[in-house]
Amino acid sequence: MMMHSESLEPRDPAVAPEAVRQAPAAEVDDREVVPPFVENVALWSAIDAETARMRAMTAPTGFAARVLAGLDRR
Amino acid sequence: MPVDSTASSLPPSDSADLDQAVIDRVLAGDRDAFGILIERYSDPLYRHAHGMTGSADVAEDILQVSFIKAFHHLGEVRGRFDAWVFRIVANGCKDWLKNIRRTHLSYEEDDQPSGYETPDEELDRGEIRRDLDRALAALPSSLREAFVMKHVEGRSYEEMAELLDTTVGALKMRVHRAREALQKLLEDRYS
């Protein structure tokens, strides 16, 4: 027996209790706080040493002369 | 005439004045004066291109094409030459990355040339360097660019913001995300 005319509404907990119960849980998942980034000290020590070496790189010897020569070819 | 390559270490306004004086000479017909600008800025720009592409040969090619393009459009410089030529090089790197990724799109994951280096270049590198290049290659170009500018080129966030026309806060976030991603990619090997 139909209790009232709104009982077929999907949002009605009497008709769709599972969906109603799941919705708040999904929202909580969306708001879940991401754990703070904890740096791996040993890894970053190795990376920092490598980037320091990269920072010392220079353009190849004679580069400017090659560019100037390239201007003549165009 | 000896090459003056000191401008890159001067305050921006002094450096810009020196650059403009050279630009005026080049535009007046002194083509070789362009070599002064190349000498001043090729090292930091080379580091950028090398960090972005992971290859010495590709970095040199991009830099050479960029300087030639800069020479032919020198009359269009408005503002700082170093920022202007940086954008040419940075765009060259991004275009190259787009092309190389498109070229290798159909490859299996293991076949992708993550560092894009030649076999000889790869042999010359240490293990951490190879792993770092591969991990950097896996990052989106905006994160890779921010990490390279901060940690390889050693630029300040303020300088990066000016060159990339964005905010210090956005760049700090990009570097942070890059570090998180790199750690995730490398942690298993170096834990």
C-alpha cells in the first residue's frame, strides 16, 4: 500500500535508502585531507648533489662562434 | 674586442642597459657584437635546455636555433633581452618535448626514451643522474620547468615569476608538486 504520493521520489530514504546512506560517505572521501609531504632526506641529499653538478654546466666551447657562423648560412 | 660576459651577474637594470647598448650596435650593422649577448646568456640558457630535454646535443641545437631566431628579430625586443631570449629558448624546449612525446606515444612504457639522450650520453652519466633525468621526463612540462629553474638553474622564485609571467605562489606550488612526484618516482630505488 502506498503511504503517500512522494514515496517514489528517488531521494526519498524510504525508497532509496542505500543511495542516501552512501552520499555523505562519498563527500567525506572528496574532502579527505592529503597527508603532508614528508621528504626522504637521503633521496633529496642525492638529488641535491646531482642538481648542484648540473648547475655548474656551461654551454659547449665555441658555441658563440658556431651561432655566428650559423647566421651566415641563413 | 674582448667579450663582456659579466652582465648576467649585474642588477637587472644595469644588465638591461648593457644589453641595450649591444643590441644597438648589432642593429647598426655590427653583427659580431651579437656574440657578446650569446656569451652573456648561453650558460644559464644551456642549463635550462639541458634540464628540460635531458640531452646535451638537443640542448645545444635548441639554443643555437633560439639565438639565430633572436638575432633575426632583435629589433622587436621590448624590455629585458635576457627575459625575451629566455622565452624563445623555453618555448623551443616545450615544442621539442611536445614533439618527442607525440613521436613516442605508441611505444610501450618500457620502450620510452625517458631521458632522450643518445647511448653515448647515457654511458657518461651516473646512476642517479640517469634516474633523475628519467623521473624529470615523466613530469608535466610545467612542473619540470619549475623544478629545473629552481634547482638546476638556481633562480629565485621572484626571478622565475618574472620570466614565466606568473606568481611566486604558483611557482612554489609547482616546485612542491614536482618534488612530491620525483620522490614518488625515485623513492623505491633510493630508500
